[in-house]
Amino acid sequence: MKKFFKGLKGSYLALILLFLYSPIAIMIAFSFNAGKSRSKWEGFSFKWYQELFKNEAIMEALRVTLTVAVIATVVSVILGTLGAIGIHACKKGWATTLLNLSYLPMTMPDIVTGISLMMMFVFIKLDRGMFTMILAHITFDTPYVLFSVLPKLKQMDPNTYEAALDLGCKPMKAITKVIIPEISPGIITGGLLALTMSLDDFVISYFTTDKAQNLSTLIYSAAKRGVKPDMYALSTIMFITVLALLIVINKRTTLENIG
Amino acid sequence: MKRSFFSGPYALWMIMFTIFPIVFVALYAFQDNTGAFTIDNITRCFEGTYMKVLWRSVKLALECTVLCVLLGYPCAYFLASKDFSKYKTLFVLILLPMWMNFLLRTYASMSLLERNGIINAIVTALGFDRWNMIGTEGAVLYGMVYNYLPFMVLPIHTSLKKMDQRVIEAAQDLGANPARVFLKVTLPLSMSGVISGITMVFMPSVTTFAISKLLGSGNFMLMGDVIENQYMVANDWSFGSSLSLFMTVLILISIGLLNRLDTNKSERSDNW
């Protein structure tokens, strides 16, 4: 009887996995199809991958995506880590205000964040392109870094920092030599989180850029014209990249703690 | 130099890129084209056409949320149960789509349903007529559930995992049958996870525009589409801002109401 129930549970989970992965599996399979068909197998080939790498627009979008993600991650890691150290040392009232402020971009609908930033960029006459996209990505990435670093600071023994000061360490040096090494797991998790968030984003990018396209906005404009297999090849590569990133993150921490 | 000063750059950034933009939305919402104060744009939100769109968005988002709870709760429950909690990869696999590019997920569901897609290939092979799924309300709903299901599973799973197993054992020892244990102990204790999940699913689905554009091929204008239209097509920023403000207030109210339902609020924030 017990085995029977376990089997039942297992089949349910298998069905959910099927639901989640069949579209992806089909995309991956047909990205290797020799023909244009998205339902009939016409032989194995790397044709769509070759076309993908020859497509200037896609390559440019890939460059934009990676540049934005890397710069936004680096800046948000610095801003978020400093912010967390600062907030941790702040008086209660100011800290609560800042924390509530940090929840704001996390709870606001993406579309509202996107249009509000777009309106501001247009108002201050900043050309919407890669630069504004980076600013927007830093904005939604930083709170995630902050909330990954804060728990590590709370776990820290406050006496170690005091001890460093007592032993004649300058505050700046105490931070780089004592605090940063102690909270580095949180910083790295926050950075990886920021990176995936940035690679994942569509809505906010869509509103904050006009000229430069990233992969999300490119797929969106391509999808409006219908499904094409060269996008399958791109999707497969992106899927494999996220999978690899996640395996790395998961090795470091359980997924539960970073969501 | 005091350590609290380190929060300076962060605070400055948040003011510049979070507070200022919101102020812009609020200002534009109460302006007409010439920049004079007006509440016309706000009252326009309540016109019949937009109320209809709002109703459709809320209805679809609610359907999506209910489906996600119904599909996701058992999923999280089984994953957290003794039988499967040791299979960590299984857990990661179910959450993985959450971290995939949102548009990629939508594109994947689109390719499954499209006219020349694999489902239609099977349908025609079985001798039936082609089934035009793209452009129907069902397709939009499917796309939403497909996109947001993992966001429901994660918080429920977390709350189930954090539950004190001894409470359940106590209920069993006191003679409650499994159904009663579930209804009276497990379910109430995991409500905080369900509520986080509802927030995580309802909020993005009620404001989506890409899913309805791609899977509904524009047949189903949702609130997100109307807002996007004001900025990208109609160029009516004032009305777009009013709608955004309206949606934000609506969402904040529903989050507030949901939080009041939640008795262990302190635990809720830990689920995410």
C-alpha cells in the first residue's frame, strides 16, 4: 500500500516535470533539425546554430545582454554590499526606512518599474540604449544583493570588528580584512542572483531601451512575427547557460535560501 | 568615518532610480497634455472599456493563481514528504524554469501550441482538423500557468519544510486520521507559503503583457497590454501613468488583504 502511494506521488511529480519540460525539450530537439519544420524530424544538423552565429542582430543582442548583465552585476554587488554593511550599522529607524525602500522595487509590478524608469530617462533626456538598460538593471538587481548579504552580517560576531579596531586597525581596513571575508558567501550568492535576474529580465529592459536590443527584447520582436527554428538554437544555448549557472549556485547553497 | 555612511550610495541610488521614477508616474497621472492638473485620466480608468479589460485581467490572473495552487500544492507537498525529500535534483528540476529567461519560457509554450507545432502535428496525424490554439484565452492561461507554476511551488515547499514534524506526529498520536491531520495541521501551518505563492503568481500575471501578446496574438487585451499601448503606440503618458498607478494601488491593496489573512507574518518573509 505504501509503495502504491509512493508510486502515485512519483507519477504526479513526473507529470509536472513533463508539463514544465516538454516545450523546452521539443525546442532543444528541433534546434538540431535539418529542415525548417517544427514538428517533423528531417535529420540531425547544426544548421540553425551556424545560422545563429552568422546572424549579426542576434550576436549583437548577445553582446548587449552579457555586457549589461556583467556591468549591472558588478555595480549592484558593490552598491548592495556597501548598503548592507551600512544598514547593518545604522540606527533602527533609518535602517527600517531603507529596508522598506528596498522592498519597493521587489513588490512593484515590473511593468510599472519599467515605465517609471523610462519616463524619467526621457525626461532627463538620456538616450534610451544600453546605458539606460544598465542603470535599470542595477536598480532591480541591488536589493537582491542587499538581502543576500544582510543575513550573513547578522550571523557575524560583532566583536571581531571591534577587536580589529581595538588592535589598531583603521575602519576601512577592518571592513576589507574582517567583514568582507566573513560575508563573502552572501556577496557571491547575491552576485550570481543578480546575474540570473539580469539575464532573465524582459519587461524592464523592454521599456528602458530603444536602440540597443538584448536577447529578451529580440526574441519578443521575433516571436511577434511567429516561431522560427534559429530562435530554437538560441533558446537551447540560453537554457544550457542558465542550467550551468544554477548548478554552480546550487552547489554553493540550497535554492530555498536564495529565492 | 562611521560605518552607517556606507549605506549612503545605496540610499542615493534608490532615491534616484526608485523614488524619482515613481514621483514621475504620480505627477503624470494627474496631468493633461499641457501639464495642467486634472483628474480626468484617473476617472478615465473607470470607464466601461477599461473596466472590462481589468475584469478580464483579474479573472485570468485568478484562474492562473487557482490552477497554480491546485497543481503546485501537491507538488510541493510530495517533494517535501519523506518519500522524495532526499531527491534534491528533482526539486532543482522543478524550480529550474523559474530562472530561465521569461521570454524563452513563453516562446517555448508558443512553439508547443502554434499552428505548425508538435501538438497540431499529433492532432492531424490522428485525423482531426488543425486546432488553432494560439489566440485563444486558453492559450494565454496555459502560458501563464506554465510561466508561474514554479513560483508557487517554492514558497509552499519552504513553509512545509520548516514545519515542526513533531506537531504532525502529535496529531497522529492523538488519533487524528491522515485527512484530518492534513486539514487541521499541515494545511493551516503551510498557509503562509501559499499566501507568498499567491502574491508571486497573481502579481505578475495580472500585469503581464507579453504572454497575452504572443499567445493571445493580441485578441485578448489585458491591463498590461493597455498600459504598454499608452507608451509604445498611443503615446499618452498621462493615461498610461494613471493606469499604472491604478494597478499598483490595486496590487498593494490585495497584498495588504492577503497579509491580513496570514497569521504568522514574521515567518512569511523568510519563505522568500
